[in-house]
Amino acid sequence: MDEEYDVIVLGTGLKECILSGLLSVDGLKEQTWTIGGGHRQLGSWMVALGLQKGQLQVLHMDRNDYYGGDSTSLNLNQLWKKFRGEDKPPAHLGASRDYNVDMVPKFMMANGTLVRTLIHTDVTKYLSFKAVDGSYVFSKGKIHKVPATDMEALKSPLMGLFEKRRARNFFIYVQDYNEADPKTHQGLDLTRMSTRELIAKYGLSDDTVDFIGHALALHRDDRYLDEPALDTVKRMKGFARLSAVYGGTYMLNKPECKVEFDMEGKVCGVTSEGETAKCKKVVCDPLYLPNKVRKIGRVIRAIAIMSHPIPNTNESHSVQIILPQKQLGRKSDMYVFCCSYTHNVAPRGKFIAFVSAEAETDNPQSELKPGVDLLGSVDEIFYDIYDRYEPVNEPSLDNCFVSTSYDASTHFETTVTDVLNMYTMITGKTVDLSVDLSAASAAEEY
């Protein structure tokens, strides 16, 4: 190959495809060896945008013979082969092609950074969305619906009568808080005050703190309590969730994809099948550059095929349940994710549920039992565990931009935060996501 690319993106996972979409909007023209993207329709539209815009060039490659990287989707035959080593699953589960089982399933937050990123890249005009039926939290052995408004919170059985009175003042403070208006701060500096100190002012119980911190603010463990309260208040100002309805696939298949470096240790190209594509920068997931990452933990998960919704969720066809760490005696939260045939991921009458957590023992099956027990009877269940990595290289020295492995959470916020940080390192720019979501929605409808 004689042509030199500004950036080569290795891997077709969701992070790589979102980043490709951002780079395309920034003026980088994307070229693929076979058109494709990660996480089904969302990824494919992000990449398609790159084919239409810009003058600089990005080459998107994948060494795998399937699309999506770690965030791929599998039909039933592929799922069976991955976990059972057999090609033919039982006939009663339905047709293989009717299954699209995400290996890293996540919901979008309606007011979250992924939705804002999609609007920024104009992808939303090509996608449709379906609201999640319910979000739940595990407390004292039972699951309870997460309130979508402050008024619902005050009616919730998660809090007793007197606790609701104390919580009401806290919710009012959060609702009225405006970072740009000191009058709403009530003399509190949330950049210096910890979340623990802020909550202490309102005398809230540990169970309420669990509910607020994990079900509303979506923190994954209790470290947030000793961090500045501003982040938690921002997280709490919106509770709505959306899930995307995906369909369609693509694939890139370039084996090996060896990253090449010059004498100064800077990336200079990627070699595959005896040919080297020259480039100035490489973007990739951790598996492409194992010597530039370190292991930071493991994610354990159970994948269940069911013939019914999760019990005690009002017959919801799509739902997330957050099990706060204290409720389970763990160091980090556990998550349950469920979707169904109404989302085109399984045959009619079938539901797909996931239970995931950061591994804290060497026995994932036992560790996930509290979440699996909430599912009720299952037709089939698979257990899996994978390592998580983060980059340790200095991109300014080698021009390699490596993503962090997907975590166990059921939402996209940490995923997109990683992508936006990588975008800033690559371009030196910050993506402006200050969009009026209501106005954008109205424009799309018009």
C-alpha cells in the first residue's frame, strides 16, 4: 500500500465506531476495507458518516472474522458454539437467526453523553429508539422500581415516611442546583465538599444513600462518597433511560493487524497479509497492543435465555436492576439487564437476561447467584469471565490511543467518557455536547 492514512482504527467494537464517527465529523474521511461497524446499526451509521465527510483519511480494520469486537452480537448458533462448543442448540429455542445477543449489553441514558454524541454526529436521524420499561434497585432482599421523578421518589416504598421528609429537601436542593448560579448553591461548594458531607447535612439513612448513589447517580461502588459532590448532583438531575433498537450487521476481516513502529518508537503503520498501511496514529482496543496495557480486573457475567420477563418487574420487556454493593456484602455493584423479542434480539416469547459484576472471587457462578436468583426459571444459562485492561502508554510519545475494556455496568456513560477522552487526546479538541435535547427531539420529529 502506497497510501498513508492519518489514523488507522483497529477493531470494530462500539468504542472504535463512535470514535470513527467523531473523527469523521471533525473532518477525517474514513475508508474501510469492507464497510462495517460495531454494535450493529449504531456502529454502521457512525462509520457510514465517515465515508461522506472530510478530506483527511482514516482506515478502519479488524483482524477478526466477525464484527463488533468485544461488543459483538451473536446468533444462537454462535452463542452455543462460544459457550458449549457445539453448533446445534436445542430446536425448542427457535431459529438461530432470530437471536442477536450482545456480549456487552448496555442501555442509553436519555439525557446522557452517548445520546448527545449521536446528535452531534447526526446519527440520530438514522436510528429509532425504544424506552426501557423500568429501572429497578435491589434493597433488603426485594427489587423496587427506581423513581423517574422526585415526586415518584417520595412515593416509593424504598423510604419510610420520616425519611421521605428528609429526602424531600435533598431532592429539592438537587433539582434547583445550577452550577452557573451561586444563589442555588446555598453557600455550599460542591467542588470541595464530598458527597458524604453533603448527604450528612440532610441526615439520610444508609439505605437511602445506597438508593441515591447507585440507582439514581449510577455510581458503581462507594468511592464516590469521598469524592466531590458536584458529580453526584449532576448525575441525579436526570433519571430517564432509553435503549436503542438495533438491526443489521457488518464485518471487517483483516488477520493479524500488526502495529509497526519506527526507530523512535512512534507508530508508522499496520501490517496485515504481507501488506503495510502507513499511518500517523493508531486507535485500537487493548488486545491489539498487549504490551501497552495493564490488567485492572475481570468482569463476570451470566447470559440467560428465558420464556418470561423477570419476576416482580410489572411484566417489563426491557429492564435494568441495580444491586448496590452493600446489599450484597460486595465491594462493587452487580447489574441485571433484560430485553426481549420486542427488541428484535430473540424469537417471539423469548427474553434475554444478563447478570454482570466485577469479579471479586474465583467462582463467578457462585458470585453471581444473587442476581441470577432474581431471574426466575431459565431455559438456558451461560457463564463467562473476561479480563479488563487499561492503557499505560504515553500517546504523545508513540501516537497509540488505546481504549479501556468494557466494565460491568448496564449503561453507556463510562464507555462514552473513555471515547471522548480519547478523542481529545487524538485531536486536541473537546467535543461540544451542550445540546438542547428537547429541541433536538422536536427537530427530528418535524
